[in-house]
Amino acid sequence: MLERQIMEIDSKSLPTAEFAGKGGHPLFDAKWYHATNPHLPSERATFHHYLTEGWRRLKSPHPLFIVDYYFTQRPDVRRAGVEPLQHFIRQGWRDGASPCALFDVNYYMLQDPDLRGLDPLTHFLTFGSLEGLKPNPEFDPAFYLERHVDVLIAGDEPLTHYARVGHLEGRETRPATRLSSAASTSAKILLPSADENKSRALDPDYERLVRSAPTRGDARSTFVSAAKQDPRVIAFYLPQYHRVKENDEWWGEGFTEWTNVRKALPNFEGHYQPHVPKDNYYYDLDDVSVMVNQAKLAKEYGVTAFCYYLYWFDGRRVLEKPLDRMLATPAVDIEFCVCWANENWTRTWDGKANDILLAQSHSPESDRRFIRDAMKYLADPRYIRVDGKLMLLVYRADLIPNCADSMAIWRDEVRRAGLGELHLCAVQFYGITDPEPWGFDAAVEFPPHGWLVPEIKPDSPPKLLNDKFSGHIFDYSKAIDFALRKPIPDYRWYRGVFPGWDNTARRQDTPHIFANNHPFEFQRWCTELLQQTMLVAPSQHQILFINAWNEWGEGAHLEPDAKFDRQNLMALHASLEEVRQQDAIGSVLRRLRQAGTYAGREQDERTLLNFIKGQEQSLRELSSRLKLCV
């Protein structure tokens, strides 16, 4: 019966057009086959060679389909003289046979993927890797891209990259919290690591310090300080993704932020508009599960907290439902603070800035009412404290008459309520520099406000598609350079970044656009500012603000989209990992400067040696790549 089944499969020719035609098949890698069989005249000859004689000589068609490995599982297929790739695609996976040691068919199927008529390996390479499915318990594709940004930038599929070169470089393949479980997690997929046995004897404090990293041998350690608090990353959060009666009345039935986002059009060649959320996920914040999932995603990539905009007009609340739902839902498991968006609500979006929809008014009594209304948020255990004080932001301090007096009223009311002290922060809008005269403790940089300067214009203007365009186009990379040249002021200053900025969705013909933004540049910006704040600020004040988590109408969103997916989140995560390593090795150096011996000195010396080896390895790899480029 089995022999008949094999012969029936063999009688059906391999789908040559599918494998050898333009674009090829995911399971036949012509470039890789040619590299492993350099005697062949060209890549065009590879498929014919494989089909006629290659597989018989145990030549593998793909880094993830190893002919010899497959034959060890199915010796009957080899005895029958059946080409193994064809057999796997049509029958072998159904019998539980795996294509290589890195891809476990049974494990993959337990994750319940919709195979869409494909075999599991083809499904993984086409869909599963992008969807976060794992090929085996020891390999996390999403983590691999986060950890190894060069793979992300190159656009390589992570498991294929690991099979080709990553395992030779000792690259890390999954998150690890303890060295004893993390030593050479990459190597554990194929064979045990000697480092893993060594690690079990290490001091527990050192174990908290050292984590696995992508270098060979003992040099595969990066170093994380457990004693020092990580810098905090706070992302501004817009709640306008649900219907409210005011928007229905002013902008039309069913209006939300998505209404503007969907209708945006490109203004010039190569202009990314409209911004489309990943999987067309135009969520509705009336569903609190959206906020639960947002919190999980944000924390996964290093966002510490959300800063929710609070809309309060002399006692009238607008867009308050998401914030109140969050307050009533402990499952929204992320720290938060609020920023009072205290501007008049106008028709700014359609160019009628003087047409006031909701006006602000200020008096000592309204100051008291506002802070009393806000206390329900301040009292929540998730609310952010800085040096034990509750952080509260004001968007436009310049609009509050006698602002310092108002802030004094707030502080007094919060003390009387038994909530302690306030840490008041002024967003740096028109004319706000030193926050102290305004009654604040710190200033928050809010790019790109105040950045409309000639030196960040692109070198050459793009070709316009919109004849009515009269907006401003800036260069994202030059804007970062401009930000990094800013001198550090004498007052407490929290830096800010944005992954992109383009408010075409709100102002089609007159937007401000920061063109050429890319996660690689965003990572550079985050890394530089995190390093800066860790140098100049005490631990509790090492804070970076991001504009924003979900400002889709302004093209400023960490949330995944159709163009970059999660790459901006990955860039942030990579920046945090980099500064953690730098901070930890600095702690080791400070301890080693002490005279004499101390508990853990030997481990610190080993840590420093591993770090140096890792840097040498990175330099060698960089040198090799530069030679290839030349």
C-alpha cells in the first residue's frame, strides 16, 4: 500500500512551472542552491540540476528542506527513488515528517494555523512567520527580527536567515530572562552548549546581570543591570476612535479619527498616504478589549506608559469614555498619566481655526473643579509617579491666565485629598522654555512643534501630484540631526521623538510632512536621546516621550501599519536593549575600578572580557560587509 502511494506521487511530475518559473516556489531557493553548488553555470540551471540529479546526491533545494534529514525520517521514500520535496509537499507532512531539524511539523500544526491549502513549511514562509507562528519551541521569528535589526533591514525571513548563517554566528533565537536558560539558546536547537553547563554555577546576582546575545562562545553575552531602573518610555495616546455626539453633530454622522485617515490622498510621488493600519484594523475604542491588547503590545516592545489626552471644558467632558473604561478595567495593564488638552476646540482641521466649537474658561473655581475631576485618575495604582509625585501634563500652559497660581491651587487640592504631591509638566508649545515661572516642575519636548526651520528641508523637492498643495515638506533625517544638536537646558527637560509626522489626513492641501521617515532612523533618534537622558538625568527622571502611540491623522503612530508593520516598535525595543547593555557595562567598569577584591569580581572580569570579544566580533562582521560593498 505504502509503495503504491509513493509511486502514485512519483508519477505526478513536480510542478516545474511553479518551481522554476518567474518568482519560483517558496521551497526552492535558486540563489542558495547555486551558492551551495557553485560548479553550476548559473541560477537558471539550478532547478533542472536538482530535479534530474541533485536530490539523488543529497543536494537540498532550500536551507529549510534538508534532503538527508528528510530521508532519515522516510527511508521508504529514498528506497522507492521518490524525489523528497515533492513527497513532502503532497504527503509527507501529513504523516508527520519534518523538512529539517529547525522546522517541527507537529509543533507548528499545534498552533492551529489555517494552512490555506499549503503544506506547513510553505505556509510558514508565506504567512506564518509574519503572523508570529513558531517553527519550533526554541525559535521566535518576531524576537529574531527585533534582536537582529540587520536581518529586518535586509528583509530576510528570520528562520531562513538563521539556517543559512545565523546559527554559525551564534545568533539569539528567543527571549531569555536567566543565563542558565538562555546560554546559547540558538545552539540548543541543534546541539547542547557547553556554556549552558558553565552558567549553572554562576552567582545569582551575576545571572541577573548577564543575558544571551548574538556572538560566538563566551562572547554571546549582553549585560543588563538589575539594580538600576530602565529609562521610562511614555507614548501620547489619542482617544478619538469612537463615536461621540459632538463629532456626529460637528463633522457628520459616525465621524471618528478614522474618517479623516481613510480619505487622505498622496500629495507627491512616493508619498505614503493614506496610512492604513495593519490588517485594516480600524478599531473602535467602545470595545475595551482593544485597549487591553494595545497595552500588551506596547509593553512587549518597551513602552512603559500611555499619556492619555484629557478633554475638559469648564466641567464638560468630551472623548472621556476610553479613559474611563480603562480606569474601570484592571486588565488594561499599563501605567498611565494624563495630559490636559486645554485648547479651545475649533475647526482647525478644515482651516476654520477661529470657529470655536467648545471654549475653555479659566478661574480659581474652574481650577479646583478640574483637578477634583482628575483625581479619580490620579488615585489609580497604575498612575505614574516621579520621585513619588503624580505626573500631570498640560498641553498649552500659555493659555492659562496666571498659570503659576492655577498650578498652586492644583497642588493644594491634591495634598488636601491625601494623594501626595504633583509632578507638573508643561508641554513645550509656543514660548514655553523654562517651566518654573509657569508653576511647573519640568518641560516636555513635543516635536515637531517649533521645528519649522529651513535647515531641515529636503535637498530636492519631490514631484507634486496635487496642484493645490501649499504645505511644507521637511526631511525626517535632517530633523533628527536638528534635534540632536539642541543644547541641554538648565531646567528639567524630558526629550521627545516621533516615528513619523504627516497631517495630510487632516489638512490635505496644507499639511506639514516629514518625508523619508524610516524605522532605522527612528531607532537612531531613540538611541541617541535615551543615551543622553541616562547621562544627564537622575534615574527617576530618565523619561522619553513618544509622539505618539496612535495619532493616525498626523502620521505619528507606533501602532503597526501596512507599510512598516511593527518595525517602529522593534526599533524602539532595539534602542532600549542597546542602552541597557551600555549602562550595564558601565556599572561593571565602575565596580572594577575599586581596589582589591570583592564578591563577584571574577564574574565582572569575565563579563567585561565577553563584552570586548562581542565588540571585536561585531567589528569583524562590519569590516567584512564593508569589503563586500566595495
